[in-house]
Amino acid sequence: MKINPTQTIQTSSEDIPFTLKQVKEAIPPECFQKSTWRSLSYFFLDVGIITGLYFIAIALDSWFFWPIFWLMQGTMFWALFVVGHDCGHASFSRYKWLNNLIGHLSHTPILVPFHGWRISHRTHHSNTGSIENDESWHPVTEATYQQMVRLEKFGRFKLILFLYPLYLFRRSHGKKGTHFHPESPLFRPSEKWDVITSTVACSLMILLLGFLTYQWGALWLLKYYLGPYVVFVMWLDFVTFLHHTDPDIPWYRGEDWYFLKGALSTIDHDYGFINEIHHNIGTHVVHHIFHTIPHYHLKTATEAVKPLLGEYYRKSDRPIWSAFWRAYNSCYFVANEGSKIYYQKPVSPKK
């Protein structure tokens, strides 16, 4: 198997022509203001829609409706995850206790350990674009790719939309630990009880699902929970993959990486009418630069920084399915050496 030689390997890359301070000054100060009541309104709206969909599903109880219900409810599970995501970044409110409470209420029902995920996501944001240190959706090197067995390649590169539960238990390729155990390398000793709290909460949710399945049967679990849950996982993997996996996104090594350079190594996408449903998470570039900006200010902040960022601001003009298919088929690994390097794909030998 040969490797695509089209990407140039660089030993170093130029610094970007503006500073983090300049980017912040370009954003209206009100974009950094958090409104607790506004944030809570999005949480209660999502919970209300989820509750309403359950009432409709119970009333209809029709196999003609179940696939529609799974798609709609799974999308709302994903929206609820994004609310918890804001809590994890403390962009939900100024109150730590409220962020933790709503974070658990948003994440526990969809089996995400809030604190375990929050801490690993913090690592991701602190190291975005770093080949060595990024936490999720970071590339493997060509040498690592060649050493991977066929089953491992199939799981990582073909089952992309179903990897999130496995990531929670085992993290990304080459990373050790789990999101559920306080002694995982992910966590500091001071975070022990946070991790335990979230793990216990998820365990109780699993026990509740087990009890309800015992009472009403496996078909109940499929119709009311597993169907939406699978759609939620697909949404989560789909969106996060798109924002960090693209042939035009550079990756950096060693001292050539620094925070702002890495934060710009992501790309915005337009999800159409879904933008408002999943709280504008598609405005991902400015979110990575300043993760404490509430989601309802992201569009304003993005428009404000675009003139300054210029060519360093990336937004895909492709439809999301086209962008996904392009990345899915072309983003496999990066070169073993160099910095400011890009994804490559294996090229089958000519016959």
C-alpha cells in the first residue's frame, strides 16, 4: 500500500499575524456575558420538547412512528448534551454549583459522566491541533496506521459514527485510562470525588433502565431509549468529527504548536435548521478560542472576528453530508515528521 504524496512536510510553520488579545478585543464585550435565566430557558425548552415527544410516542405507539421518534428524540438528546457541554465550560452560568447540577441533569440521562467528560474535554480544548497532546479526534501517524491491525482500522475509520461510548470507556487511540475511574491518567487527585459522583450517577441511570426493562421488557428499552440513544451517539460523533477532521485543517508538533494556533485548527459548518436546535455548536472556531462564550453569543462573536482572522478562519461551504464524506474518505493519518501537516490517505497500488 502506497501513501498519498501530495501533502508537503514542513519542519516548522510561520506564526499567525495576530495575538489572542487582539482577537478578544475584536469581540463585543457583551458576548462574554452569561445570562443564567437565558441559559436555563434553553435547558427547560429541551427538556420540555423531550417530554412532549415521549407523550406523543406513548399515545401513538406505532411502528410507523418509532423511526421518526428515534430521529427526533435522538436529536433532542444531542441538544441536551450541548447544554451540558456549556455547563462543562462554565459558559452556562457564573455559578459552579448550578453548572454542575444542570450538567448532571443534562448528561446523566444520556449516560455521559459529566465530570469525567468535562475534564477530558478541558484537555481537548487546551491542546487542540496538537498531534501529541490533543484528546479526541487527533490523527494517528503514518507509522502507527501501518501497524494497526485490520479490525482496529475498521473500528477507527469505518465505524466513526458509533465510537463515542467506546471513547468514554477507553479514550482515543494511544491514550490510556477511562472517564469513569478516578485514578485514570485523565484526572488530578483533587478531582477524585467529582469523577466518582458522575460515575455513580451514570450507574444509577443504568440501574433505572435495567429496572424499567425488567418491568416492561426489552422492546420497551428499544422503543423508548436505545433508538434515540443510538441517534444521539451518531449526532455527537458526526458533529465532533466534522469540526476536527478535514483535509484543509493543519496539525502541529512540539514547540511549533501553541494555543491560538491550535484553536484555529478547527472548522465551522452550517447544519441548516439544526443550527438552532443544537444551540449553534457549528460555530466552532470562536468557541475553541474562547470556550466561555455562551452558545447564544457565538454567532455574533464569529462575525466580529472574521475580518481579523481572514484566511485563518475556516468555514466549510459544502453541505454537511458532502463535507463528512470527503473527510471520511481522505483523512486517515499524518506524516511521521514535520509540523503544519495535513491528513493523508492510503493509495492502493496500481495494477
